[in-house]
Amino acid sequence: MDLNYNDNERAFRDQVRQFLKDRLPADIAEKVRGGRRLTRQDHDTWRQRLVDQGWYASHWPTAWGGTEWTPIQKHIFDEECNAHGAPRVIPFGVNMVAPVILRFGNDAQKQYYLPKILSGEHWWCQGYSEPGAGSDLAALKTRADRDGDHYIVNGQKTWTTLGHYANMIFCLVRTGRDGKPQEGISFLLIDMNSPGVTVRPIITLDGEHEVNEVFFDNVRVPVENRVGEENQGWTYAKYLLTYERTGLAGIGASKAALTHLKALASRRISQGRPLLDDPVFRRRIADVEINLRAAEISNLRIIAAASNGGIPGAESSMLKVRGTEIRQTITDLLRRALGPYALPFPEEELALDYGGDYLSDRYAAALTPQYFNMRKLSIFGGSNEIQKNIVAKMILGL
């Protein structure tokens, strides 16, 4: 395997860099680099610019408005976006439910839902986790009982990211009670504006409203909104989770954060010495960089296999575990690099002098919320403990 880009891939990288230079709004990039929460309008603005360029739906075939990029091109795009401070694409519609619809949905579903994802008319969220059914997703209890040409849905979903923005939710629901728990699950597409749907906020450790509880009280959902066959939703869920877990590895985001960490540690606070002069801290940075380089090479190997028709299996779990551990370590080191300045003071009262650069608004005031927010990564997409069980079973045969 050649880990170097060829001429076409380097030309594509240059094209991406020029697009980001010309079309990425400076105010949005500043928010991303400063760890600030983006508004819905910020996300919509960036989505529209990608759609106008024809670069929004990288996992889709061109017949439906996708790019049909190679895995290497997707990797280049992700890396450059992170390096330039571009927002991450909200994945629930374009990169999660859309691949399921493309693979398992019928023609009517493709024709109805896919254009609305591109246009932004549909903002999707994910209805998987429940109280008592997070890592053990097969234990879910939300019911969908058949009533003629509708299902009647009752139950609760939790940790629903950006559910307060969404008008659509894809849900795993229980439609069968015989056999193994995985055998009675179906995949439903539900309008969030349906009578009986209630969204309640969950305020997380960073003080933000990012996740929610969603309640279903006798919600009527047309049977035509079911993707694929009844009681086969576990198959579709596993297919979707492969996309989610690979994305959670966050190699590009970690590389950008590592660059930020090095820059921060090399600066002199007031009259003190740069933190990089401390051999213990320098070793910690070296350790995480070595692990990140190894994860990147593993990611490129998986990409190369996918280019030749391979499908990630346990590898996506391995990347998810290692990638999230690395990202958490980097945010921890960033917090340590600021020391007492990382305390969550009101930003207007904090002015941190890095040799003439006052970085309170861009870095210090946002670092503690970032640190807390990144704690979720080892749980999202299936906890890291569950991913290790998957690796043990699929690779080691345990």
C-alpha cells in the first residue's frame, strides 16, 4: 500500500483548499477554531455552500446528487476541512439515514427523502438510545403496534443530539416480541411534528443544550415510512453504525487539535517559559502524536481496502475506540496547557496574555466546555467497552 497521494489526489487536495479559502465564511471558521457552539443558521449556511459546490453528499451516488468520491478523496476533504476550521457536516441526514435509504429503501422513499436532505427541508436526528438501552441497544422498549396502514408508536428516546432543531427522526422500534431481541426491531422514519411527539432538553456538563429526550405518545406513523422489512431493522442499524463509528474516529479533527495544542504549548505565558520546555508535558504530546499517526495509518489502510471493494467490520470499532481516546487525551492536554486559565470564568473577565496575543475569547473561555463535551465520545456510537467486545468476537474469536 502506497500512503502517498498520487497526482490526481494532490490536485483534488488543492481544489479543496481553494474552495475553503474562497467559500468558508470567516466568522464560522472563527467559531469552530475557538470551540464555540454553532447556530442552526451557521450549519445551514455551510450546508448550502457545499450543496452549491456539489460536495455535500460524499457517500451518495451522483444520480442522487452525490459526489461518488473515492475513500481517499473523502479522507482528504475531511482533513482539509478540519485544518481550515470548517464545521463538521451534521451527519444524521446526509451520512447516516441517507445511506440506509439508498441501500434498503424503496424508490418512493429515495425520491421523497433524498432531495429534502439536500435542500435542508428535512433536518434529521437519531432515535436509537433509550433509558436502559444505550450500549445494549437490543434492549430497546419503544413499541410500534400495527393498526391497519399505520404504526402506533409509544416510548422514549434519549441523548437525541440536536433533536430540538430536527423535524424528522429515524427510530429503532420494537415490532416483534418473539425470538431474540434483535429479531423484533424495525426502522421507522417519523415526522417530529406528528401529534404525540414531545422534545425535552438535557443540559450537559458543558452547560449547553445539545441533546434531548424525545417522547412518543400514541404517535401514528404510516407503514410506508418503514425502511425495508418489518423486524429486520437490526440489520439496517448495524449498517448505519458502521458509518457513525468510522466518523467518530475523528482523525482530521484530532490532527487540527494537536496543531493547536503544540502552538499553545510553545507560547510563553506572561514572563514564564513555554510549556514545551517541560520534558514531562513534551513527552505527553509526543505520546499522543505517535498514537495519532498510528491511527491515521490504520485509517488509510482501511480506506485503501475500501477502495478495492472491502467493507469495514471490526476495523470501524477499532478506529472508534482509538480515535475517541486520542481526541479525549488532546482536549485534556489543552486544558492542562492553560492551567488555571482554563477555569470557566466569564470570558469578559478573562484576558490571557500569550506574548501579546489575547486569546480569552477564542480559546480559554471555551476550553473547559470542550473538555467536558468530549467525554461523550467514548460512549457515542456504542461505548468503547462494547466496541472492544466486538473486536474480541470478530477478530480474536472470543
